[in-house]
Amino acid sequence: MQSLRETGCGQSVSVVKIHGEGAVRRRIMDMGITKGTKVFVRKVAPLGDPVEVTVRGYELSLRKADAQMIEVQ
């Protein structure tokens, strides 16, 4: 398995699991990233932070620390 942070630009993946605890995990889930959700990686900044994705029809920017917590396939 890989994390969303390791996913290349232009790839579509499916969320398998969200790692993390408490408020951080809740914030990620509140953004619409839940198990089984399809995520398309639009852009990755030159230094890898942030990662820009499309989730449930809207665009979202994630910090690399948050993207690392999202396990995808």
C-alpha cells in the first residue's frame, strides 16, 4: 500500500484507510476523504507541499503531513 503523498500527479486512487488520531483524523474526514472515496491527484508542488487533489467534485489542497496519513491503492 502507498500513501496519498507518494501518489504521482495525474493518478486516480481509492482511499483504503486514514491513519492518525483525534482532531487531525476528524478534519481529514470532514473534508470528504473517507474510506472508499476516489481521489484524483491534480498537482504536486515542487517541494511536495501541498498536494492538490480533486475529491467528490471539488478541489482540495493537503499538506504533505496530512497526505501521508491517507493510505490509498
